[in-house]
Amino acid sequence: MTTKPTLAVDGPSGQDPLVSTSGGEATGTSSLGESVVSLLGALRRTQTIAREVARLGEETVRIVAGKSEIAAPKGDRRFTDSAWTTNPAFRRLMQTYLAATDTLDRIVDDYGTSTDAHKAQLARFGATIVASAIAPTNYLPTNPAAIKRASDTRGLSLLHGVRNLVSDLRHNGGMPSMVQDGVFEVGKNLAVTPGAVVVRDEVAELVQYRPSTEKVYDRPVLVVPPPIGRYYFLDLAPGRSFVEYAVGCGLQTFLLSWRNPTAEHGEWDLDTYASRVSEAIDTVREITGHHDVNLIGFCAGGIIATTLLNHLSAIEDDRVHSVSYAVTLLDFAEPAPIAAFSGAGLLAFARNRSRRKGIITSRQMGSAFVWMRPDDLVFNYVVNNYLMGEKPPAFDILAWNADGTNLPGALHCQFLDIFQDNLLVRSEAMSVLGTPLQLDRIKVPTFVTGAIADHLTPWKGCYRTTQLLGGDNTFVLSYSGHIASLVNPPDNPKAHHWAGGDPGPDADEWLANANRVQGTWWEAWADWIADKSGEHRAPADALGSDLNPPLESAPGLYVRDLTAQ
């Protein structure tokens, strides 16, 4: 299948662990049902099936005769055990599987030329799951590594696997666990950059981080994380923290920590979140004494920041000096695997559920997106946890990924409308804070990043932001996938990015002329933001101010689902 991952990222065994998305919907069962229907439609094309079955039969004869040249694609970690190449029976089994999935791939490709894009995406989604599910590595009798492991441990690995399976059935909804419980704790080995909560209200806490340099830049930075998931993917373990890096660059750094909403907060919408960013800007200005700020929005946080900037531009409010976007989509026209969830009936179902329940839960958001990467996010753990009897890996990003949040029903419905009808890029198609959206009136300098292997916010869609806003734009393309591109410290030896001149209308042309640069996009952003941050001065003696004194040490209460006593 062409969906097998081939680009290196930063998770354990190379996977990018993100399973939720900005502005997307994960409805699980309904999407799978629609995908099955579309896949069956592809399999009913008799002429195509006859041609491909004949082709598969010819390849099968070569496999049986030992003359097939089929080999596992480079980077396919399922077939790394030497038995897949040295043992004739296992080699033939692998080749038969690969030939069959290639056949399915071609059938679905052919189906895509004769049907609408949505049905084609659904069929591709279903075919990817089928191809992953039937891999011989998923089953004990056909996994040589698991057989050897069972023999070496005298069956203890199988006993441990059964124990892991029972635990997942009881505590994880029947899905294989991605991370060990109890290894990571927010405030102890995650989200430990020193700072303090300086404001807390019903919607969010504002965290100010303690300067770590002798001098700081005048103009502060306000970080706007997505309301989907907890902010600490930006403040993981020391050395892997964007926040720590920003502080270390001499930037006065503030961050909004969104509250995890419950059903009583179901009416929170873009007005609620954009207003809270606006209030945070005023707090940052009061504490630092500077008249404006630099904003950086991550994922859906960039959408929220954009709706506020649109309003500020309309009323000629100059409290924001620049804006940066990290893997944020404003234009949803770029084809992406997420399109499998964009059917009108499916979105209507999701809207009704959000309105009825008040929120969409973290499990509901995450359940379907794991199936967008079934090799990495499902069956990789089936093999590790159940066949090999191993514990899930202890990895900070996966710990964050398992620590999901809810989304208010009203905001969720707005994201669905934006996704389905591409409202952000349609002039005055929607309003936030009473102001119709017209993105080209946003004139502040803009720094935009995408990630070349991002399956949730495709980089060309991120690139489109440079053509939508009206200010001077800079674009940097990171290696890796969605979250792995964000957790991208400078000492990562694999880190690289592409940088070029002024971004024109053609993303491919920009990339063809861009320079491949060793190192992380964090460094490119730090150089860019330094030019937008004013003069150096000595930092204040203490955090907060007389008007906004520190309430509690970072990371605060909301990121841990706690409330003030």
C-alpha cells in the first residue's frame, strides 16, 4: 500500500504519534462503516478485479517458484527480522502479502479515477486498514520474531501478552496501550520549565515563564496552543521543550493553558477562545510594559489567533506585532487523509452529537484518527504488547498523546463547518467577535511552518497561509510529521528543514528552489522572531506584577484537571 510510512520521524520506532487534529472530526464507527461501503464499491468493478487477479496470479506463481523480486519497502519495520529474507517459507509469505496489498492498492487507485474524491478517500481509508490488519506480522503463527520470543521465554511472553490484552480490554477500550502508566507526571518530569500562573479565569490560565538569560527582548511572545490536547507537548522533558528553548533565546515567554471543558462549557466557541487570547495580550502588555506582543499559534491555536487578528485588523488595533503559525491549516482545500471524515452525513452526525452531549470527548476525537495510521498506531502495539509480551514504550510524546482533552460542542461544530465548507478562506463567510473574516486584511509579518510528512495538516495547505494573509510572509518546511515536527530540539541529529525566498503562489516551485538546512525550524523561527522583538534589557526581578501577581507555580492547575481550592 502506498500509505506505508517511509519518512523518519521522532517517535519510538519512528512513528509520529499524534492521533487528533485541528478542526477535524473523529467519529470512529460511522467512518469505518462508510469506508467499508466505498471499498466494496471498488471491489465490485469486475473488469478491474479480473485484470488485477490475473496479475496477482502471475506474481503468485513467481513467488512459489522462488523467482519473485518483491521486497519489503525501505522503512517498513514490520519485516526487519532476518527470517523474512532467509527463511523460504516466511519470505514467500511476506511476498504474497505484499503482492496482495499492492493489488488492493491498484484496485482502489483505479476506483478513484471513476468516482468522487470523497468516496475515493473513504475507499483508501478502508483499504489501508484492511492491508494493515491482514499483515502476517500481526499473528503469532506467522510472526517469526514472536515465535522466537515465545520459545526463548518458555511461553512467558505469551502469558505477559495475555495480561496486557486483558488490561487493555478493561482499561483502554480494547485498544492496545501506547505508553506505560505512571512513568511520566506533569509538573515532575513533564512541563517543568520554571514559571508561574499569573491569571486564571474560567477558560484558561496564563503562564509566565521565568527568564533564563541575563537580558531579554523588550517585546514578549504569547503562545496559543490548540484547545485540542494539553499544552505540554510544547514543554516536554528538559532539552525537548519549545518553551524552554524560547526562554533560552531571551524571549519573554507567556503561554495560555486552556481548561479541559466539561458539558457545562458546551457553549464555548471561537468568540470565547479569541476573546481569551485578547485578554491575555492585555495581561502580557501590563506585566511587561510593552505596548504590543508577538503571537505564535500551534495547530488549531493558529486558527483561534487568526480570527482574533482579523478582528483586530478591522478595528485598527495594533496590539499584535507579528504572528507565527506552526502546522496550522487555514485553507482546507488541500487533499488529506482526513477527508475520509468529511462526508455530509458524517459531519451532521458529529454536529448533532456535540450539541446533544455538550462536548466531544478526547476518546471520541482520538478513536478514528489512530486508524489513519494503523501500522504505527494500532498493530505496532498489538505486536509489541500482545505477541511479544512487552510493555508499551516509555516515551514523553506518547504520554502526552494519551492524556487527551474534551472539546466544547459549540467550538467543535464551528471547526466542522470550517472544515466542510472551507469558511476561513471564503471572504466574510463567517464572523468571529462580530467581525466577518477577510484574511487578506491581516497585515502583520507572518512566519509559517509546515511538515513534509504531516498526514493531518499537509504542508502545502500550511503553505497556502502565505498567500492568504496580507503581510510579509516567511515559510519554513520541517522534516517529519505533525507532532514530531513540533518537538524538534536543535540537538536532534536528524532535524533539518527547507528555507527559501519569498513564498510565491506555487508550493512545489518554492520547494524546488529552497535550501535544505541542517537543524530545526526552532532555530529559523528564533532568528526571525529576534528581529521582531525589539531591544535587549535586563529582566524584571520577579514574575507577574502588582496587578497580576503569581498565583501558583507552573504548570498550573488546568493542565492537570485541577481547580483552585
